Amino acid sequence: MKISRLLLLWFFVAGTINAQQKATEVIRLFGTNSSVQWNVPVKGKSISLDWQARPNSLAQEGFRTFVAYHNGNFAGTLSMNKSTLSGEVWHDGHSYFINTENGMLKVTTDKEHFTCGTCVDGQCSQATTPTSQRLPMQIVPTNAMTARGAILHEEALPSDDKRVLYNTNVLRTYRLAMLIDYSFYKERCYGDINKVKEFMTKVEAGLNEVCGREIGCQFALVNDPRLIITTKDKEIYDHPVVREVLNRATSDFNNLIGEENYDAGIVFSIYSDNRGLAHLGEITGKLKGGCIANHEFYIILHELGHLLGSAHTFTIGGATASSHTEPDRGNSIMSYINDPNGTYFSLPSIYTIRNRTNLHDAYYSDKARTQLVGLPQDNIPYGEVSTNRAPVIQRSTLKKEYKLPPNTYFQFNIEATDPDGDPLLYMAHQADFNQFGKARFPSNRPTESNHIEFYQPYRKNGYNEWEPVPYKFTDKNETGVFTFWLGVSDGKIGAYKNRKPHVALYDVYETKVNIVGGTPFKITSVSKSSAGKYKRGKEVTINWSVDKNIFGNDSKVRILFSEDNGKTYKYVLADGIPNNGQATVIFPTQAKGWKNYNLFVEGLFKIEVLNHIAYAVSTDTPGTLDMHSPDITFKNLPVPVITVKKNAVPTPPTVTADSYCRRGNINIAFSEVPHDTYLLRKWVATNACGDKATAQQFIYYEKEAPAKTLRFVAPLPEDKHVQCRGDIPAKTEVKAEGADNIHIDYEEEFREGDRKSYKLTRSWIAYADGALPIRYTQQIFLKDTQKPVLSSYPPSMTVKSDADVPVRENLTATDNCDGTLQVVSSQSSEDKDGKKIVRYVWFVEDSAHNENRYEQVITIDPNAQNPQPQPNPQPQPNPQPQPQPNPSDPSKSPSAALIIYNAISTTNPENYFKVENADEDRPISLLIFDEMGLKVYENNRYQQNGDYFRGYPNVKGVVGSKRLAGTYFYVVTYYFKGQQQTKKGILYVK
């Protein structure tokens, strides 16, 4: 990592502090305040930042933490104690690091590119790796644990029909262990333990800010000095490659502080090759320490996002797994955009993370972790129950599909309510999962506005000419069906509300944008008043292209005008007029001039199709409209657009006017035109010189508060746990009351978790005109927890001689879900203390991996006083003699199941990859891939002539001949009882 630039920084808090002053003076300015405005000039700009105090795990040691917001967006973190401070702020795609040096303020910026480990081991992109050496995605095991994501199926993908973004009422807190290695301690923390703790607490504050608002979880630092390596002789990693750290990280955490003392781990070191890497979804697994990052917050958040369960979201970003829901390098935190402003999760990422939590929903209700709620599982966090209720989208205002012509801009207006009155955040993200090249539209950050647009942005090139920004919209003639998730969340409040847990809850509505062949919806021309200029209060005629085959003959439009190049639209020019391709409207008389110059207006016309998503603008690039001086100037005009209650329409003001014409008086005619949803007021002024100008005001009526209240009719289906699929109850016919013509939408999602656990989520959303929508959710947890039962359990015994040893019994097994199961048995013998010990072992496993292993031990002791008699043999139904296999070799038994030994050691020759009980006269084919999907071993005649995989690759040009270590994936093809079969899974090399 290199420091590429030193900036001067001035801080303003009730005064001006420059970068040459002491850090303690800045610290005093924060004092005990919980909210501070701190304006930070960077590159000649003054960034207005609002800082808010946040709790941290080291507050008792004197550390205070703050988070920054800029224009409502999360923009930085800061940590301080009595004498030092450090922080990180983000602006215009750059990270700026605030620190102290010799007691004085110092600011630096890093300029590097983030690839999340893509170039580890020399493999930098898809193009550099032969296709034949890639792991086809369809052969990857669904339960694979993988670093950084070659295993896409570990991400919970939506079904083709029903989708539910899972909500939880439990705020989970994970104990976060940060391993500060020696190189990081020296180079990033300057060998200062206070700097270490400042860094740790500001990371904690940042993670909790994002995850509290979006994911519904929190992190608490593990304050253990063993995690901070302060001497060279105890250094754990010496400038390593990130993959080496990843392979060791969890084991190193466990050795340092104990596996039971943390829930998630992040390693901070100075790496030789990259800045981040993580295991996918292991926050609920055994590799919970597998998260590697450098000091930049957005990289830390990105890698932690992997640990929480989200794969990447980009389309182009290297040979790693992705949901492919964002174009090019993406926008959100799980992309490769290299933009610190992307510190937010997209809806597809939240979906996959929430699915994992939903399938691992156990928690401890007390911080001492003694009171378990739910079924036992790996890595159970502390949880606090939230009484928060989810917002609900008004589905009656949306459609399941919108048809658009090509190259047409579109927008979503998401109406939603929150039963608790919480402020809402809105988002609209493309959600075409796992379809490479399908993503066309950026997943922008959540916004407080419920109006979200999709259009082709432009930028200036090196020749100062406007050019379209690539990968932000469809091509001009492109067609296709694109899936969008329209989401609303109440997470803006954060993880706690009035000191009580507040889990971020969502409602998501799926719609399709179907772009078909036809004429683009575009504004083709706007007439000017005269001499190529516009004039306030005068008529302008707008022409646009419209495809009647798509919009129909009864389509209506609204025409708007912006005076700030589309940032806001303060003026309505027409509403509810026919979508016929032409309209004459009035140029707004109150349109403000550019920089107060009335002869120029940053004007933009916009046409919206009502009850649809299509819109068009008069120009794609910002500019100004040339204006004539007005012939008539109005005075005392009201605000051009207002919204009021229908019974509270204000009295029209007394409007006057001036004019250049000094002959006679100015005549003003006032009129009102009522409409269903608004009242249009017009003032038409004329002078004696024949000039005319028009001003207008649109008064919209507030939507009346719902007079009806919906409620579901009891009894309602309850949450439950069932053992078998056959135990899942049929869908209940849920009814609601409280209004006429109630519609009830039903959604369900069936998801598979670890160890054959499943969760079925059923949701009913009721809505009707004049009432707020309501939702009811039932969750059915399916997990077989009962092990198979053997037909008998032969007792252990002592006999005098080999002749007295009973024959191994042929046992059967029954299972609560699977019925009759095959039992595998084996036998072995050994000499111990001068006695011969014979062991019979029976093993059976059901489809949910519940195992039953029973062992009968027979001791042969010639000196035994009371030898046990052999049990009487049971009569066989078929007395004809049958050939029997050698009882000492269970692998030759016709009932023996296939066994794969997948634990490999490069130092112990007894531990190699072995396939047992396959047909001996048929070949075995073995393929092994690493976590990036690169083939490292291939053998089409496996196990012949003693050829076994013992941890060394045989595919040259990929990883050379070095010894392997870590987690790998195998695909083995073999014959069993004459039938060709394929098995896929994980293997481990130590």
C-alpha cells in the first residue's frame, strides 16, 4: 500500500481548525456532543458532513466513535480518545484517511484497485485461464464452503415463480475478532496500541452502521490483547499472499483465543499480492475466521459481506462467482466498482444474506450464551427480539409487467406505508440472478425518495464532448425481459430505536420490464417562441414519438418542467392529456434563471406516461435554454404546484403584472378548471400592445387517509417445525375482512440449508381500495432430527474361543422419514492385553445425514469363567445355500455402500483420496478443482496401478507442481452395480 498524496485539511465546528493545529483541539471541539457538523475541504471543495456519535466496545477505555453523513448518505467514520484520533471519509469515489502525526492532523489518500483476490496465484482473469480448465458451475456441490466465491450455488438463488425477501424479528450480534498482525501494527498503526484500538472501533462503528440499517445484525469487538501482535518474533504472517492467510486464518484465531470465544474473524496484515479475500457464508459455519482485508473500510465491508453469505454482483470482474445482477463492475458493495461511496448492499445481496440467516435462525437470548432459542447449529450468535413491524408496499399501484419500446427511459414510483411510522428507504434493483450478460441497469443506493429513474447518463470525454456512460442502460435497439425488485425498508433508524432493538425489515415487489420492438418513446422537438429563444408565459409546442401498439389509444401523459437540469421538477405544464405525440403548453413564468441570469434557464422538459413507467426528456445532456425578456411580468404569483386537502384549497391571491408597454392597463383574467385529482388555476394577462402571458398553478388533492382497516380472520396458520416433507401442512386458505373487493396475494419460498434443513416461508398480503395493505407470514422449518433405528442391537459379550464367536448379524433399519434403509456393516479384530477383540460395526445414515453407528465388541478370553452363549440363530425364509462373501472384507459385500475418503494429507501416506466399493472391473474418472474453479488434478484411470491423489496437482501450467493445501472440490465418475454414477463434493488437503 502506498501513500500517494498528502492533503491539507481544515475542520469547521463553530470555528476553523487547520491541519497544522493539534489533534487535541479538534477532539475538544467534539467534546461530549452526540451530533457535530464538521465541514471538510478536499481538493478545493468543502464537504459538508454531519457527524453522529455511535457506541463502541471500547468506550470504557475512553474511545468515542462517530459516523458521518453527506446529503443523507453514509460517508465516513471517526474514532478518538483524549489525545489522538483517526478516521476515514469518502467523497467522489476516493477514500481520505484522517490521522495524527506528532500530535498534528494528517490526511492521506490511497489509490489502488480492488480485486478481492482475483489475481491470487497468478490467475488474474477469465481470459487468462483456458476454458477447459474451468469448473462448470452446474457440477458444484450445493453445500460447498468456498473462499470468495467459485461456488455460486452456495448463494441462495430465487425460485422461478415466488420470491420472498426474508424478514427476521431478531437482532443478531456477532462477536468480531480482529487479528492485528505485526506488519499492520507497525505500518498502519505506527506501533501505537491506541491507534490499533482507534482503527478497531471505527471499523466496528462502520460495520454496525451499514449492517444495522440494511442487514439486521451488529458486531461487538473481542477485546483480547492476544489478537494484537506487537513484536516481530510473534508475527503470524510475514507479508503473505492472501490465500495463504485464508487457509490458516480460522485455525490461527482458534489457537490464539479459542474457537468458542468469537463468532467472526478478520485478519489485518500487510499482504504481498492483494487486499481482500473471504470464505463465502461461513458466518454460520466452521470457517468463521476466514475473512482477510486491508485498512480500507469498503474492502472490509465487501469481504465481510462474503462471510455473511453474499457472492459478488458484478458481470465483469474476474474469475469469481457472481449473481451477475449488476452490469460491468457493478455499483454496490459486493461489486468491483472501487468506489468507497458504494457502501451499501443491493437487494440481491440482502436476499442471499437473509436467506442464510433464515436457515440458521438459532440464537442465544442472553449474552452469557446459555439460553438457546432454536435448534443447535454451528456458530450461534446472541440475539435480541425486536417488536418492529415491516413496511408494506401498496401493490394496487404497481403492475406485474410493464411493456416498453426500446431505448425508452422508465421510472418507478413506490408507494409504501410503515405501521410503526418509521422513515423509509426505497430501492429498485435488477434481479436477473445468475444470467451472465443480462444485467443492464445499475443498482443504486437506497434513497429517501420513492421515485427512482433509469436512463442513459452522459459525461464529458477528453475532448470536452458529451458521451454516454457505458453499462448504465440498454443498447438503442435492444429488447428483452428484465426482472426488477422494488424494495422498501425501515432500516434508516438503525439497529436500535429508543434503546430497543430495531431490525431492518423489508417489503419487496417483483415486476418485469418487457422491452419489445417498436418506436422509442422520445421527445422529438420543442418549439421556441421566436428567434430561437423561449419566453416565459408563452406557449411552446412539444412533439414526441409514441407507439400506439404498446401504449394503446387511451394512454395519458403528464408534462413537467425542471429549472435545474432534471434535479427537481417544480412545474407541471399539463396533466392527464392524451398521449398522442403533441401538446401545446405554457413555459413557466416563474422559472428561475441560471445563476440568477434571467436570460438563461437550465431547463428540461419531461413527459411521463400515466399509470405506466415510461418517460422522456427533451435532452440527455445538461445545458441552458436561451430566453427572451418577458413581455409581461407577473407579481404575487402563488407557488406553481401545491398539494392540499380537498376541503382546504387556499383562496387565490391577488395577482398583478408589469409590462414594457406603457399604453393602457394590463388586463388579467383568472379562471379555475376542476379535475378529479387536481384544480388548475390560470392567470392570463394581456397588454395594450397585443402581448399575452399566462401563469398557472396546479393544486393537487391529498389522498384521503384510508377509512378502512383490513385484518386477517382467525384462526391463522402458526409457525411450526416438522420432521418430514410429508408432514408439511397444506396451504391454509387465509381470509381478510374490513373492506370490499379485498385482494390477497400469496407468496412462498422453499429454501434448502445446511445438513438437509429446509424452511418454507408462506406470506399473504391483503389489500383493497381505501385501506392500507397488511401482511401475514408463516414459517415452517423442516429438519429431520431423528436417527434411523436398527432392527436389533446385539449385545457385547465375552467368549472362550474363536468357535464361540457369533456370526455377524444382518441388521435392517427403519427411519421416520425414509422408511427402510440399507445398513452397512464391517468387522475387525485386534489383540489387546493378551486377548483377542472382535468388533462388529453397523452403520446407517438417512437422507438428512442423521447417523446411527452401533458396535458389538466380542472379547475372546480362554480364562473367562462365565462365557456368554451364542444367540440362537433365526430361521431363514429361504433355506437354499447362498454363496457368502468373506465376512472379514465388508467392501466385497453386495450390500456395501460406496465410500469416498476425502481427507488428504501430504505428509501422511495413509491419508489419500480413495473410492471404495465401486465396481472393480470398470474405470474411475476423477477431476479436482480449486476454489476459483481451476482444474488441478485429472485422472481417467484413477486407482489403477496404485495411482492416488495425495495432495499434489498433475495439471501443469495452472499451479505448477507445488503441494496443495486447503479446500478443493472433486467430481468422480464410477460404476456401481453396473450403473455409471457421478458424485461431487468437497475434499480437504492438509
